[in-house]
Amino acid sequence: MKGSRVRTLILFVVSLSLFACSSPKAKPPRRAPQVTVGLVQSKTVTLSEKYVCQLRADHHIDIRAQEVGYLDAIEVKERQMVKQGDVLFQINYKKLFQDKAAASEGPSPDGANVTKARAGADAATVALGIAPLTAPFDGMVGRISLEVGSIIQKGEALTTLSDNDTMRAYFHLSEARYLEFKTELEEHKDEPHIELFLPNGKKYDHIGQLAAIGANFNTETGTVSFRADFANPDHLLQHGQTATLLIGRIQHHAIVIPHRATFEISDDRYVFVVDKDDVARRRKIVIDDETDDLYVIKEGLQVDEKIIVDGVLHVHDGEKVEYSDQPSK
């Protein structure tokens, strides 16, 4: 009997031990996340706005034939730079006139009529002859589609001539943006920083200057035209090209935070604000604009509030955090 009690006691102790080993262990408390915080700042930033623009040469004309004739010689090549007065084409009006006069001659009962026609033709050919077409100003020759020997008609376009040392970039602003732009120019007197990006995405080497603002609104589109001028010493820009303008707009006293300090939930953007008890509180913000690495805040934050700038993905709303300060710049 005594041995039976001992065995029962042993089994009971073993069962307690097994139960203790199999029971779940209590989780240790979550350690406060280690984060970096920074103060919301107010500073002057330059914001960029993109506009599609059309490029136009300072002067651009069609070179046209003055009379019907044969294209006797082409004295230039496409994209060649020429000076005012340089010969572009030689047109043989005399030969064409002679051919027409010969074709008009035929048997006549009155030989005097034939002689008279020939005399008239000779006088006309002397007056016409070979006429050169010259450049009316310095510029670049455009595409030449005709060949030597072609018959050309009066007024037919032979090529184009463009004075593209300076290129004009035309673009349009909405009425609302136009009014803002005018206010900024009057208040800050800051010349806008204008850059040009070519169709291949490369930035043009020269900075543009705002040259003209249209006086009238387009009532159909609700826009007003602007013009920026760009130096074109290497003649890289061509008349008729499409490009993209970037206009730098200066905004003073802008409330800004780093991109990395934000996170997104259901298309809304948030930050963690750290309160006086070192507790992270989630707060929704409204973004007004942005630069390469900063958001300009429209609503949701005040200057000198403390926000988490590094480690936001490791933080829960309402959680106490341990932090170090962001190094000052």
C-alpha cells in the first residue's frame, strides 16, 4: 500500500513537470523601436513645373522660285550655314523660254510673223537668263527636295532658311497659374529658372530667359501664351521641334519634410509625430508639391513638430519609441 502511494506521487510529479514543459511561455514585452527623428522645417524651396513647348527660329522663311524655269544649279547643301547674299540656287529661265518659243513656232504662210516671234523671244531671253536665288539673311538651309534639271513653277518652295542662333520656345499656362505666376514675379522679383529637355530626355546646356507673356487669353482653351528664348550657338535646336520646359518656381516659408518620413495607407499619406512622452502618433498629411527629396506640406504639420524620419515601417501607432536626433544640415 505504501509503495502504491509512492508510485502515485511520482506519477503526479512527473505529470506536473510535463505540463509545465508543454505550457506556452509568456512573450517578452516588445522592445521600443529604435528610430531617428527630425523637426519639421520651414525653408525656401525651388519647385519645378513641366510644360510642353514648340521651338521656333528667330526668322524662318521658304525660299521660292520667282518665275517658271529649270533648276540649273544647287549651290548649297542641307543644314549648311550661309550668309546674307550667298547664292543658294541658279535657275535657267532663258532655256525654258527658248524651249517654249521654239515649240510655238510652226509653218506660217507669212514668214514675217515667224521672224517677229523670234525677235520677241530673243529680247525676253536676254531679260531673263540665269537668275540666282540668294539668302536674304544669315541662317541654316533646310531640306532640298528637288534635283538639278527639275522644272520649277513660279512660287514653288525650293528649301527653307532659318536664323536659329536664338530659338524661341512657346508654351501655355492656365489662367489660374498665369495669375499666380504674375503675382510671384511682382512680389519676389525672382527671374524664373528655365531649363529645356530634348525629346531624348537630355537636358539642354543653356538656360532660357523669359522673353514674352501674351496679352490675350485663348477663350477656347483658357490659357495664355508664354515665350522663353534659348541661345543656340551649336545649332542643336531646330525649327519645329517639340521639347519640354522646366520652370523653377521659388516658394518661400514652405513647410517641408523628407520623402522617407512618410508612408501610405489607402491612397492617403501619413507621418508619425512623436509627442512629449516619446509616443508615436500617426497623422494624415496633405502634400502641396515636391522636389527631388522633399514634400511641401499643405495641411497636417506645423513647424518644429517632431516626426520620425527613419524607421517608420517598424513603428505602430501609439507605441513608445527610442530615438536619436537627425543630424542637422
